[in-house]
Amino acid sequence: MSDGAISQDEIDALLSGVAIDGLNSSGHVGNGPTYHFDITTLQNLANDLRPKLEENINKTTSSNFVCESPVVEETNRDRVLSKLPEVVIGVVADYNEGIKGAHLYLMAPEFALKIFQLVSSEEATEVDDMVLSVVSEFVATHISSEITEIESKGKVPGLAYATPETLNESKAMIMLPQGDFVLASYPLTLDGNAYTLWECIGGDAAEGITKALGGGASEAEALNPIDLNGMAATQASNPAQNMGMNMAGMQQMGGMAQMQMPNMGGMAQMQMPNMGMNVPNIQQLQFPNLQAGLNAGEQGNISLIMDVLMEMTVELGRTKKSIKDILGMGEGTIIELDKLAGEPVDILVNHKPIAKGEVVVIDENFGVRVTEILSPMERVSDLK
């Protein structure tokens, strides 16, 4: 437990979605590792999942959605945000067993409302908890189909994912995977109306799925195609230069190459001169330290955003219910939560836990007394 004070670095980390100690939400340092995605393998998986997605949504809604051919691509946060509406429904279900990594689904609010309308036979004009519950159940069904597909064709049994967390947020507030990741877009149509279900797969999860399915980029595929073409062109157009490069390794053995030739009385040695070839002087390129030129003001000034409002929530507890149980609730229904009586409640900022506290009554209003500020490492573990 800390002394209750939150440092400026911790506040910056909370506001930017990046954890303390240089760890991002994927648990990597800085901008994260570089991935070489096998898009072909992941595209084949999406093609196999297309009829299952169509079957799942039609079984859930008792409708006739048509799922067109999905598109799988390597992308990043900026490119995904350009595709999304201003407000999106997100279902976060990170892989945590067998394969680990960020994994979430996104859809427009209109799509979520349509699914709820078809399931409950009720009109809804805004996304509420009931709508989010129906969407979560549908997405969980599709994730189960995805896991079954991977396990049936792959080499990683016992796959599992974390309990889905469904959000109704501005697209800028959605915690997308860090760095480059994979986006699978599933276009669906119903009665002439077009919808899209987006699946975001973090780099670790994408590579884990690829390996489970027996795919993966080779070293040659990992090289830039332009570099490969350039190497081939150089070898074809300048064989003398290639010979000179090969001779450079021989010259390092004293500037002379020795060849052994059979002879009647033993072995004769013949020395070859340098042949006048110039050996290129190869040096390692030194890059300047980019961080050295940043001053304290450029690294972040918390005073610039002191007046930005952030949503603070006190969470008493959670539970999971089937759609049948939810639709059957009425006045007097008691819902059991996963918290024990007297157990501290969670205090969240923008849906991220930062502290714990106890419920108090001030006059006739409820309040919460902060009893513990979560340490940086505890917040890191929540981000993973």
C-alpha cells in the first residue's frame, strides 16, 4: 500500500492508458515488439469462422443475417479509429490460457440495438445495461466457436479467455492493443441494412493463434520485399562486386588464400595474391539518442489537462446472469454479487481501478472513504 499520494507520473500513466515502469497495456516496454503477422493463416481462420458467425447470430436473433467474406489486415490504433463511429460498443475478452494477449470485438451502437431488438422483441433507442448484456452473450458464443475452431485444427488445447467486459464508450476511450495488431472485419447484412463486427487481435495473441494453426512468417518473408528485390537485382547485375565481397572474407586470413592441390609426393600449396581488389570498409551506423533532445515540457505537462473531467465510478460488485434470468427479473428480485459483506469496494477512473474504499453515509447521501491506493504494480497487473 502506498502513502495515499499519486505522483504525476502515475497520473500521466492513468490518463494515457500506459502503466508505470514503462509497461504498456500489453505488458511490453515502450512501443512493444515488432511482429511479422502471417495474414494468410489468419485470413483462412476468419474464412472458416464466417459461416459459424452467421449461424450464431441467426440462432441468437432468430433472423437471417448474411455474413459476407471477412477481411483480415495488419493495422494500428490510428487506422482502426478512422473506421469506427464516434461511439462504439466494445467487448473485451483477452486470451489468458493456452494463448495470451489482447482480444476484443467492436460494433456500432446501431448494430447492438438491432441485436437487442431481435432478441427481446422490444424497441430500444439507447444502449443500456440490458443491451450490453445481450451483446456480451452473443459475442461470448462466437468466441467459443473461435476457440473450438483453433483447438480442432491447432496444437494448443485448453484455450480460455477472460470474463468479457462490455463497454459503451467514445472510440478514443477504447483500449485497443498496443503497437501493430490484426483486425478482422466481418460484414453482415439484414434486410438491406449493412453492419460490421470488428475483431481486434493483439500481436501476442495473433502470433499465438498463428503458431497453433501451424503458420508463421519465415525469415525471408520477414524481410522487406523491396530489400529482397534489391538484393536479387544487385547479384544479377554486378557479379564482379559479389566476387569481391566473397574475397573479402578470404583476405581476412592474412591477405592470401591457400589452396591445396594433390601431388605425386604429397600436397603442394599455391598462394594466390590479393588480385588488386579493394575491400570495402564496413562500419556500424550510429544513431543519435532521440530522447536527449526532449525537455521536461515536451515530455508531458500535467497542468495542461488539470481541468479535464474524468468519470469516477465506485463498483459494489459484479455477477453474470443469462438472458433468460435477466428478462425474468422484476420488482423484489435479489441479485447476488461477487463481493462479501464488508469487503472493500473498487474505485475506478475511466473503468480502470485505482483504489479501494468503504461505503459510508454522509447525512442522507452515500459516499466512499478511500482506504487503499493501488500500487503501480497492481495497476499493471489489471492492464494485462
